[in-house]
Amino acid sequence: MHANVGDHLVVNSRAVGMRDRRGEILEVRGRDGEPPYVVRFDDGHESLVYPGPDSLIEPS
């Protein structure tokens, strides 16, 4: 997985009735755009994220 600051991370829900999570990547801490990422999600929560296989990057 490769991302840049300003890209969006989408975490697809694995449970029925739960929404997907979407957030803006504020900081890339790995080498060459690799995780972990500091992400501000749409609800305002900021977190250090190691995306799993249920995640994808949307370029800005």
C-alpha cells in the first residue's frame, strides 16, 4: 500500500449495519509512502493507522 499526504483512506466495514470509515491522511510515517499513517476520519477522530486488507487508498 502506498499513500501521500492528502490522499484518503477508506476502511470497508466487515459487519452488516456498520458504515465504511473514510479519512484524510495527514502524515505518512513509513518509508516511500508505506504505513503507518496518521488519519483524520470524517467524525474528527485522529488515529495512527496500519491499514488492513479491507482498506484502500483514494488518491487526492
